[in-house]
Amino acid sequence: MDFDLYFNKVTQKYDNSYYPYHKTITSDEDFKEVVIYDCVGAKYKNNHRSNDDFIKANCLMLEIDNDHTEDKSLQVDNDKLAAILPNVDFRTNTSKSDGIEKDGFGPRPRLHVFFSIPTIASIDELNHLKERILEIFPFFDKKAKDAARFFAGNLETKTYYYKGYTTIDQYIKDLDSEKAFEELGEVIPEGSRNATMHKIACSLLVKYGITEESKSKYREASNKCNPPLEKDELNTIWKSAAKFYKNKVVTNPEYKKPEEYNKSAEIKWDAPIPFEKPKLPTFPVDALPKIIKDYVVAVAETTQTPVDMAATASLAIMSLCMQGRYRIKGKADWEEPVNLYTLIIAEPSERKSAIIGFMTRPVNEFELEYNRSNGARFESSRIHKSALEIKKKSIESQFAKGKATEQEVEEISKKLYDFKELKPKKIYVDDITTEKLASVLADSDGKTAVISTEGGIFDVLAGMYNKSVNIDVFLKSYSGDAIRIDRIGRQSELIQKPSLTILLSVQPSVVSSLISNATFEGKGLTTRFLYALPESLIGKRKFNTSPIPSEVSRLYDMKIKDVLNEEENLIDNQTVSLDKDASALFESFHDENEKIMGTNPEIKTWRGKLVGNVLRISALLARFNKDQFNPFFDITPPLVVSKEDMANAISIGNYFTEHTKASYSLMGIDPINKKCEYVLAKIKEHNFYEFSNRDITRACGTKDLRTNEGMLPVLNRLIEYGYIQPKTDKKNNTSYLTNPIIFNQNNKEEQ
């Protein structure tokens, strides 16, 4: 374990305080190169050694003079130090007094000891750590505990390295845990008995306090000493540990009392989910109709992308195939259209264009084939309309001269008004203004789609071109509300039931602009989208992948074109209904969602659209689970959502719920996470291993967290992410237990 030393190229110059040279110790050679000179283990301002000029240290230096005993068997050398501090990484070098008489004491091992530690930027913290070590291991020289002490160099020094896997500070921290007792071997050998028993005593006191249980376990552990320690010596060690426990452990504000330790220990805690990186579910592809699922999985494999991307896109494709011709009835007085607004969030190089290309291919082919085969009809329709317009102008002229009758004017006007010009299909568009989109809707029987891998549409919505926000077309086309189009030089048009599907795959920055736009949020545009936030596979993608099986591709193409072709064959628009079981399941989902909205304001407005979106998805699943359309049937059988369809739609809705929460959080508009971090800090600050709602509201100073209503959604999120757990007593009073892992995390962060 590496550490930094600072030195001057002088040896045993006791009046020197200047240490201009620095070296990171990574090898025996580095170490010996430095310790022949006077050195310090800390960085100081202007390289001047003093407590006031201390900056930082990642090395803890202690000294062993062995003046504590004349019994050579109890004197500590390198091997005994390694036994006393098992697995602690350290280096030593012999001081100039090693093996010779000093201050009236005979020859004995005299060592400088260097421990690697996490960087400490407080001299008080460094001194505190030294004092703790000296209390537990009195063989270290107390005269060397000053954090600004230097070690005199020794030109003839001998060096030693014990390679361990832990640091001295962590070894000391283990006194506050069960590790010492759990890792106890079968035998405590001579030379390490006192230190080991002291460590075990401290560990037991930390967990159980000064109780008969801790004393009993201490006596049990002492049976492993070989040779056995005398009873008086064991009592002395216990008293020393108890003194340490009372003076240093109990008084530490971070100390967790035994009763609190045992409460938390009863629960099996997992590591909490970081707020910035929630673990999100993968799209439930098994919920999709089999033909769609097989194609989605194959596309994900060949493009080496998360299945979420193709699966989310498939919902939009199914939606554009059915929109405008189907509506679904949730209950007697509630119907929804079947169009969806979907949004995939992905960074650059995530192969968004490839996904969109694969998923829209049969749509493009259908549009091309349809327009090609109906080219003559389009031209004929155009000519007929042109002829009517020419005739209208002629009659207008004749009527002005008194040569045409009122009846002729009415007849030509009615023919022109009733004439519906046939135009080529434009199933979806990409980059488009809101005005142009309205025209496309008017020319396409009120239905179209926006499919894009760019976020330019949001710039358009925000007023890039006309400097004003114009989102009514998008709002009304989601719900099917009538749109009136007034254009200069042309008569007004009324789109009775517009239907728009949106499929966007854009970068997080684009979504951030969307979600943070107050107008979009206020008018409900952002709440209409289903957000997918797939986990990136960049860095894990393979070059050699399986291509899409031809049969999988053929069936997908056939299914998409079959549903698109219904426009030509389906005489009446269809209303999809729910069977009895599906209706009961949907009602339960509605009630549960309503309950959540009432108690937890998180993504509340988005949840307001969730039930309707699930209803729409169930209609898509029902149609695409159905056999191919048969144009020879005189009457198309009514489409009914089964219980399985509804269960799958709810599963997909739950997927989008989790991804939407993450999207809102990551894009910075979900205030709950920020409040969670604040409350979590207060929990740590006050050592709330168990707390009541009253405790935490009092601890939080902000106005919105001083009430139960303001605190409840924060506590719910902390429960969801694994930071706390609710606990109800016999009187139905609720308190909360805190995951002890977060206190350990806090300690690591401070290091």
C-alpha cells in the first residue's frame, strides 16, 4: 500500500524543520532511499514542519522503543508486530538506537513504523487516530504521538515490509464491529494474546455493552489462548477495554448503542440503491404479441442494443397501424383512442437510427407500394378536382353576367365541397413544424405519426420558428379533440378526431429540455409521453451477431401490413371492449394507481395519464394477438381485450412507470431525490438508527419537510431505495429503522 514521505537530505539534524523533497513509497528501494534521511509523513505549507502548517497525510508514523519492559519475550520486533497486527500493511526501519543502550535501557529492538492510511486533511483527526492506537497498543512510544514529529534518518538502517491487505485505521474501526470475534481462530498464540484479547473485549463491549453476555463471550474467547493467560491478567485487559469503551467509544457521537445495533441486526439489509443510478427493469418482452416479440428480440440481437429500444418502438409502430380506426372502451362512458407518445432516451452511438430503420421498414414498404399501385387514382382525383374548380370559375363568371342560375351555383359548390381528393399516403413524418403537421393531419384523414431520432421537434414546439409556444396540435391529437385549421387564402378545415402517434429516440440533453420546460409541463405535454431509459451496452457489444431470421422478419412484415391494410377493408371504425376478467383487473389497477397518486405526489401528473395509456396498450396487444384480417368476412368480429392482454398491458405500464420516475429524476425536475439526500444527511447527522416521523421532521429545518404531508413521499422513496424500513408496534405506531450500511458508507466517504 503506497504512501507519501517528505524529507530533507540531512541525517539526524534535530533543529531542521524544512522538508522540501517528496517521494511516493511504492517499493523497498523507494523506502530505503528516504529513511536514511530525516523525514516526515505529512505535507506542510511551504514545506515547513509544524502543527499550524499541516496540510495532509496518508502515512501514520509511530515508534517502538520497547522501554515498556525488560522481559525480552515481551519486547516487540517486526515479527511480533506482524502477529499483533495481523493483515495490517506496514513498513519499518531500524532507528539509530536499534540494538544499543539508550537512556539507561539496555540493547533492544527500536523501530520506526510507517502505516498507509486514507488521506487525512485534519491534524486533529490524525492525532486522534494515533491516540486510539496508543491506548490499545501501549508498546508504541507515547513520546512519538505528535502528528508533526519527524523521524531521524539512519544511514545504516535495515528495512522491513509486512504485506497486509488492510490499513491500521480500518483495523481500529473493526473494534466497532463483530469482525474481531468472527475472525478469531482456534488458537491465540503467545505474543499476540494480550492485543487479541483486548481487541475482542472492545468488540464485544461495542456490540453488547458492559453486560454479562459480553463478559461471558470474553471468557469463552480466552479459552483459545495458548498458553492460557492468568485470570488477573484477563481481568486487567477487560478493565482496560471497559475504560476505553466508556471514554472513547460511548462518547463518540457516531457510536451505535448496543440496543440499536441489535435492532438493525435483526433485519437483513441490502445495499441501498444510489439516487443517481436507479436499477431499472428491462422491458417485459414476453408481454408483447409473439410475432412482435420475436422480431424485437432479433433486432436487439443484431444491433447489439437493449431490447427496451426495439420494444418501445414496436408499441409506437402498432399504434400508428391502428390509430384513427380503433377506440377502446374502459367502461360505459369512457373511451380512449389507441395512439401513443413514446420516447427512448439514449446517448449518441447507441444505434438509434438502426432501431428505427428496422422497426419502420414494413411501414415504409407499405406506403411505397400503396402509393405506387394507386398512382393513377391519385392523378384521376387531382384532375377531377381541377376540373370542378375550373367549372366553378366558369359558373362564377356566367353568374356575374346573369347567364347562370342559382341552382347551377349551388350544385357546383356542393360538388366541390363534397369532393375528397385522393392523395398519396404519408404515414409518418420526421422534422416538421406544428403548422405543417396540422396540414398533414388534415390531408391524411386526421391521422399521422412523428418518428425521429433527433430532438428538433421540441425546439419547434418551444417556438424556434415563430418565437411562441404552440403545442395545441400535439395536445389535441393525443386525446382526439377537434382541431380547427385556419389558413390564409383557403377555407377553414375542421379535424374532428385527430390521432397522432409519436416515436422519438433522443439524447438525454433533449429530454432534459423537454421535461424542464415549464410550459410543456404546465400544459401536460410531458405527461403524455411514455419514457424508456435503457441501460447502455456500449463497451459490451459483439461484432459477430445473429441476423434476423427470415421467417421472423416475414411474419413481422405481414402483421404490420395486414393491420395497415385494414383502412381499405374495414368499413366501420371498431370499438374495442374488455371482457369481464380484463375489466376487473383494469379496475384494480386504476384503484391502486389512484391510491398512489393520493399518498405520493411523485410523477403525480404523469400517473394521471398512465391508466389511459395502459388501456390503449391493451387494445394494441389484443389486435396484434389476433389472427390476420380476412377481407372475405362480411362482418369483422368485434375485438375484445382478454385478461391476459390486460395483465401484459399493466406489466408494460409498470415498466414505463419506473423508467419515467428515473427520467424525471435524472433530468433534474423530480424534487423528491434532492429532499431524500437532505433527509438522509440529517439521519446520519443525528445517528437515527431508529426514528419516528416526529424525530425526522424536527431534525429537518426546511419548511416543506416539517409536516407529515411533506415528509411522507420522501420517506416512501427512502424505503423504496432501501435506506430505511418501516416498523409498526402493537399500537400501530410507525417508526423507521435505518439501513446500517449507510453509516459505514458515511465513514468511508469521510476517509
